[in-house]
Amino acid sequence: MRKVLWGAVALAAGFGMANAGVSGAQAADAVTLQLKWVTQAQFGGYYVAKDKGFYEDEGLDVTIKPGGPDIAPPQVIAGGGADVVVDWMPSALASREKGVPLVNIAQPFKKSGMMLTCLKESGVKTPDDFKGKTLGVWFYGNEYPFLSWMAHLKIPTDGGPDGVKVLKQGFNVDPLLQKQAACISTMTYNEYWQVIDAGISEDDLVVFKYEDQGVATLEDGLYVLEKNLDDPAFVDKMARFVKASMKGWEYAREHPDEAADIVLENDATGAQTEKHQRRMMREINKLTEGSDGALDEADYKRTVETLLSGGSDPVITKEPEGAWSQVVTDKAL
């Protein structure tokens, strides 16, 4: 009889432990992150944080949603499809002015990777040589830094001998390879290397980094809807998310090849290659280096000033209010 009773006690204890495990799993706070673009090393820190259990350690169950050419993060979060999104500040501030109340809660990227890559044979040596040329430009929110730069240079973007003709560039490098444009938009970590891999020598190219031109704007920040920051539970959840994410970025800098491999494991399309992702991870690490996740107010002000200097067609028409907050990073860091 004693054996039966002890067996019943043990069985009950087993059920109790199992149920505790289930309730523990349910207790994890769900977070949905919407990326700005497809699965690639640009977002390595988040995939690493998930793979290494950094989110789980913080009591989070994180879903990472890849982006794409037809996915606009501000629209996704406004429609309730994400808790937090990765976006560039020009796009986020423009969206805020148009009625989507996005707030920057963290800034993992310290530097901009955006640049114009030009064929040397086109005769472009300095920004003054842009006049009369066709330049490839990404849209869907990515055009804002370019338009601000041209306004800064006082170069019209409607064509003509003293202006530039803007070619609405797809998310590829074909306009440069086919010589439809003298210059195209590229990122230091992605499209530039696609040009190189296509067989064009670095010696045959001229690049203009937005950072070097003094018109760099902040990229790949984390944004949430303003109203959610009034909820202490949400702020706490985001603080844990940012803390784990920055741990992921730190790990990616220390183990770039492993981080790239983790990204590849999460690429459901199978379109990415090991060579490209490992190279991209190293370039991305140059952009996140020096950031602890907190937004630098000087970087924010530079971005705003650049966006306001658009002449008759500025990206934003007035100084934003409440567009960034350190309430999350203060708690996280």
C-alpha cells in the first residue's frame, strides 16, 4: 500500500512539474519584430540573440518577421502586425509626420552604410560631377537621405543639365552593370559587393559614403508606437528585448562567421550564400561597433537637420517632438 501511495505521490509530482514547465513556457512574453528587409546579416544580432537563447533568458518568446520590397515596417506596426520594427530614421520620421506615431527606443547602428557607387568611366569624380547624370535611387522610404543630400548640394532632382535624373532603382545593381545610370545606391555591406562579384574592379569605381559627405542619417533603429510606452509592462518587455538584442550584436562582432551561419540557417528562401553573408556580417559589425543600443542625441540632431534641409521639398517640414525616448535603454542598460 505504501508503494502504491508513494507511486501516486511521485506521479502527481511529475504532473506538477510538467504543468509548471508548460505554464513557464506560456509565461514567456511574446514579442514580434518586423525587419526592414529580407533575412540577411544586416539583422544578424537579432537572429543570434534568438539562436543563443538570449531572448529566452530574458523571458521572451521572439518572432522575427523578414521584410521585403513590398513590406513597409511603419505600415506593419500601425496595423498591429508587430510590437517593434527595424527602420531607418528618415522613413520613421516621415511616417511620424504623416500620422504613424513611431518612437525610436534604441539605436544598434552607430554609422550609416549608405553610399552612391559610380562607374569611373562616367566621369564622376566629385559630387559636382553628378549634374547632368542619371543616378539610381531606392524608393519606399529609402529615397529620403538621397533627396536631402541633393538639396544640401543644391542640385535639382528633376533632370536638366544642372540637375540629376533620378532612376527609380530596383533592389539590385542592374542599372550600373547595364550602364543605365552613372551611379547607383548601394550599401557598404550588400549591393557594393554585388557589383564587385559581377566582375567590376574596385579600381573602376568611385564611391561616395553618406558618412563622409556629412549627410549620413541614422539607419536600422528600433521603433515602437508611442502609446505603448505609457504601459510599464511594455517598457519592461522592450527593455529585456533590447538588452538581449545588444548581447546578440556583441556576440556577432566577436563571432562573425558563426553569426553569418546562424543567419543562413534562418533564411527560408535559400537565396543567401555563405560567402556573401560572412562578408556582410563583417561590414555590418563596423556599423554597430561603438553602440550600446542607446541613441546618441547628437546623431539624432544631425539626422533631423539633414532631413529638414530639403529646400522646397524637405523630408520633414518641422522639428519632430517625442520621436525618440531613452526610457527603454535606461532600463535595459
